[in-house]
Amino acid sequence: MPHTAVSTRHPAAQVVHRFMGLGSQLDLLQPLAALLARWYVAQVFFMSGLTKLRDWDTTLFLFTEEYQVPWLSPPVAAVMGTAGELVLPVLLAVGLLGRLGALGLFVVNVVAVLSLSEIAPAAMQQHMLWGALLAGVAVYGPGSWSADRWVFATRKY
């Protein structure tokens, strides 16, 4: 018996064909999904940086008593952490050097988790979500709706 291709009229073939079409439609949402992920994480970290800046005495106290950042003095860690939370989210939000912004915030996120002696499970879940979104931007790039796409037009984002 000769081998024949499965007819597109076969119910299983129709399901597969429709699913593949849905995948193509979902691909169109990738730029929007990347933009929303960038904006969400950027907003979280930027607001945290503003909070630290608004009450610098409390920030220094927290870096001295609560956050145990290895290899850095508390004042240096406070300045670096706050600067990272204010500058890197801007890069991430506009997608300018988006991978750098994502990697930088990924490091800030990891240091935040490691520097706390105790972290609530709900807070850990948030940090894991932020880390996953940042890892996605770092690995896949900031998407086509980014400044990187226009500034570095020779690369596909």
C-alpha cells in the first residue's frame, strides 16, 4: 500500500492546522508582551529606587542592619543599589540597551534576595517572577518595540 499524506480534511489534521495558525497569530503579540514585561518590571524597581531616595536615612539604616550585601560597605551598597534601581529601569522601559538593563536588574534582584536574612514566601514569589521576566528579556532581547531595534537596526530583536 503506498504511503499517502494525511488529508487536511482529516479531523486531527484540521486541529493541527488550526493550532499552527493560532501560533502564528500569537507570534504577532510578542512585541506587545515584551513591552509589557519590560514596563512592569521597570516600574517595580524604579518605584523601589524612589522610595530609597525619598528617605535616605532609612535606606542607610536598612543597608546597615537589614540588607547584608557581601563585599560592600553599607553606604556603598545603598548608593549602588539605589542608582541601579533608578537608572536600569529607564533603560529597560525604553528598551535602550535593554539586555544590559535586564541583566543589571537581574543582579539587583538576586542580591536583594541573598542579602535578606529572611524573606516571606510571597515576596520570594515576586522576586522569582521578576527574575523570570528579566531573564526572558536578557535571553530574547527587548523585542521589536524597543529603542534597541531602532538604534541598532542591523540586529533582530
